[in-house]
Amino acid sequence: MRLSTRSQYGVRLMLALARNYGKGYVYLKDIARGEGMSEKYLSQITIPLRGMGLVNSSRGARGGYTLAKAPGEITLKDIVDVLEGDTSLVDCVKNKSACARVPICASRDVWVMLGGKIAEALNSINLEQLVQLNKDKIEETLSPRI
């Protein structure tokens, strides 16, 4: 499985919002500049995230974007599911009628198992954990090496 740029940027966007959670709304232009991403592309990514209740937006001078839920309540699976849609490794996992060999196919069982493991891993990581991991990585790069 290969995640699209949409999911990669979406996770970075959500991580930026998580770092600012509780501090008010954040402008997309500030996130885009800080993350080295296109503001226009980020604005397209926010549409499905808002639609699924993961992001709130507000217009006006004090407007911008914020998480709709606490960072600990939003998993990577939530984000990837919204931005990727169907994340099945092969068509026959979600749609048994996609292949006539489904009843006798041993490899399909492998794809089902792997897809479940990927979903489980994505569901086990939330934005709060990513914020902490990000802090640890920044501190690690700033600390002197002896």
C-alpha cells in the first residue's frame, strides 16, 4: 500500500493543528509556510476533513482552522480513511465480486490479514502521540551530542 501525497500532507496538517490545539485558530498560510506545502493544496485537503468532523474552520480576522476534537481522539486511521477512501490492498478484499477466485484464493487471506494489521497500526496512533513524538525528535536534534 502506498499512501498518496494527500494523506501525507493531511497528517502533517493535522499534526500542525494538534500542536496548536487549545490556542485558537491557525491560518492555513502559516501551516503551509511552516511545512513547505502549497496553501491551495491544503485548502483542498481541509474540505473532506471538515466534512467528517475532524477540523473546524472560521472566517474572518480571527478565523482559520482548528481540530474539531482533542488530539488524543483523532487517529491516523481517521485521517487516512477520510483522505484515501478505500485503503484495501487489493480490490477483492472489500468487494468479493471483484474476482471469481475469491472462494479458493489463499493470497486474498494474506491481503485481508495485512490490511487488518495496517488498519490496526494506524488506529493505534493518535495525534497527541504524534505531537509528543515530534517534540522528542526536535529536542533530540537540539541536544548536544557527547
